[in-house]
Amino acid sequence: MTQSAQGNRPIGAGDDADVALLAICRLALATTIRAGNVVEPPLSPTQIRTLTLLAAARDGLSVTAVADALAATVPSASRIVQRLVRDGLVERTAGPGHEHRLALSADGAAALAIVNRARLVPLRALLDRLAVGRSRSVVTALQDVLDAVRDTDEVW
């Protein structure tokens, strides 16, 4: 079993924070998988992540940059991108040298918007089940986590 950064305690071994964080991971993955099935053709979580990365990139990305952000090999990222290009969700344009730049197409942006709405529906329903003050506290805590993420060099 993997050990935590704080010591010899196994990760997820009953610590309230670990249990809650792993539950959030499961929730995020489950909502993403389900949302990927509301568009045609269906999108995998990795394809959704790729579209999300491209949506955030003003000048597009190279396949190598996509691979780095996905923590994938370049051949694996290339196969993901090829399918998205084939499905009309991503456009490939000439970049510097022999490198191609990848950008979200209009159809890709529309598909991502549909997927994101489908991801938000169950999450908002969960927030709505909480008392108003508690719901605000959850949103504030999530915003604090996002602020901490922005302070890192990690690509999330």
C-alpha cells in the first residue's frame, strides 16, 4: 500500500481528509464518465481532458504538450488527438517547423460545453442538498483549493 507524505500511515487508511478526497476523486471521475456519454460520439475522460486543455490554450498546443499535460506518451496522445481530429472536435494547423498546433474546433467547443453542463448537473444537485450556509462553505473551500492549484506549476 502506498505511504502518505506525512509518514508511515497508508494513504486512505481512515483519515477523514483522505477518505473525503478519494470520494471527491471517485465523484469527479464518475460524473465525467457519464457526461462523456451524452455526446455523439461518446468521449472518454482522457478525450474530455484533452478538449479541456485545448479550450484553455489560446495559441493551441502541440501533441507533445498534450502528452505532457496528460502524463501520457507522445504516441498515446497522438492517437487520442487523431480520433478527435477525425471526429471534427479538434483542428490541426501548421506550426513552427514541422510541428502542428492543435486547437478546439467549433464542434469541439460545443461538445465540451454539453459535457460540462452534464458534469455540473449532478454536482449542483449535491450542493443543493446542503443547507445554504454549508453549500457556500463548500464552494469557498473549493475556491481555496483552486487558488492553491494556481500557485503550482502543475498542469491540472
